[in-house]
Amino acid sequence: MGILIRPVITEKATADSEDRNRFAFVVDKKANKVEIKKAVEELYGVNIEKVRTMLVPGKKKSRFTKNGVVSGSTGMYKKAIVEVRSGETIDLYSNI
């Protein structure tokens, strides 16, 4: 599996991409900013100005079933926000 796992497509991420030319991706936990920059530039053919990364913690989830309350948690992941040079853009919807 590569460095980029999937793009983040939410209302906030979409608004950020339209207004500020920033795109969010879920990336491999061991990837650093230089590797993320190279992977995005190779895959989408754009020039990257800045890369910001963050570790998103998992959330506690519980649901009520016939057997009682079942508790668990979602997994944590690493998210990268890449800023593309002005005038360029990434088409995230082209390969859907």
C-alpha cells in the first residue's frame, strides 16, 4: 500500500479546497512531510507549497443491542493537508 490512502471529502475539506487551494488526505502513519509531498506531486501532477500533518485520535463508540451495551472505538489515523500552488488544482472526483 502506498503513502496516500484516500482523500478526505467532507464539507469542511471541500470548502477549504475551493477557497484556499488546500486538499486533505488520509496518509500512512509512518509517512513524513517530504514523502507526502512527493507522493501527491507524482500522483496528481501539481506543485505543493506546504504540507501540514496531524494525528487524529480514535473516538469511543457504544451502541445498544439485544445483548446489552457494546463498546468499542474507531481507529486513529494520520491526516495531511497539502497546499497547492495558486492557479493549480487537484480533481479528486475524476476517478470515482
